Amino acid sequence: MLTPEEIRYKINYEIIVDAYDEYEMSSGWYCTFDETLVFPFFATAQLKKKDGGVESKRVKIVGLHSDAEGFTEKDFQLEMERGNYLVQIEYSKLSDIEADDETLEMFQIWDFWVNEY
């Protein structure tokens, strides 16, 4: 686990360094995630049912769906496997992520960015 100071340093001097607008910040997040996240990993997803309810399911996350412009709303899209299909899911709909340490560290940094920065 990173300290808040380490997270702030990574955000300011590695991820959004020299970013002058929202697009450049989004690009910084995209490039960092694209270079760092290791796929596949597993997580619990909140999936909407046909009847309008929500069900928690264990899913396999296989890729990053958002592009360089997709990190502007304090969320981003990943791709999950559902049978023979690849389905988009927002990161915010995931919990209990089982991934390598580098991936978990990036999510810790993102969560800090969204909730406390």
C-alpha cells in the first residue's frame, strides 16, 4: 500500500505531469494504465438484470476499453468476458479485485485521485 504522499507524487510527477487541460490529464491516465495494468484479472461486478435488479457476479476482466479521452469523468471502461462476448463495464462497478501488485497499486492511485484529490 502506498502512502498518500507517495500517491500524490506519482499523480503529479508521473501521471499528469505537464498536463494543461482535461484531455492531457486523461491521456496521462490512459498511457499509465495501458503500460501498467496486467490482464486478465478477476473482480466482483455489479451486473444489472433484465428485471431491473442488480446481482454480484465474479467476472474476468480482459482489457482496457477506454481510450485516451475516456478518463475525463472520474471513471473509465474495462472489458470483461461474459461467455463468448466482450462487454464494457465501468471500473466503479467492480470490487474485490484480484490482480497483481502493480495493477492493484494503480487502482489505489486512481481511487485516491477520484475520492481525495
